[in-house]
Amino acid sequence: MTELVERLIAILEQEFDARQGGPALHADTELSSLGLSSLNLVKLIVRLEAAFDIEFADEALDLPRLGRLRDLAQYISQRGSGAA
């Protein structure tokens, strides 16, 4: 799971400049604390679906439901192989 969290952090930092000079992202970082707009959330989901060859269920497309990076990694792990 640690490798998956590291991949998520890399995607967030590369695609969305999620760190923006703030503290380092880690497994317990709340997704809601990243300040992603609704458009950026959709872009993130599309990027993650392509990167991990999965499809997010409609009910999962909600920041509070996704929770922390650790929770997102667990969701991705359960939905597919996590490899791409």
C-alpha cells in the first residue's frame, strides 16, 4: 500500500501542484485539505482511472467519502490491480 500512496502523491504533486509550498503530503493527508476545485477533482479521478486502469463508482466521487490518501489508495487497491 505504501507504494500506491507514493504514486498518488506523485500524481497530485505533478498534475495539481498539490503541495504548493505547504507541508509534505503523506498517507494521512486529507484530500479535502488540498483545496481541489470540483473541476480538479474530476480531472484527478480521470487521471487516476487511467493510471490504475480502474473505474470509480459514482458514489465514491465525493471528497469526504474518499477521505485521506491512505483511504484513496485502499479504494484503488480494491477496485483493480493498482498497476499501470
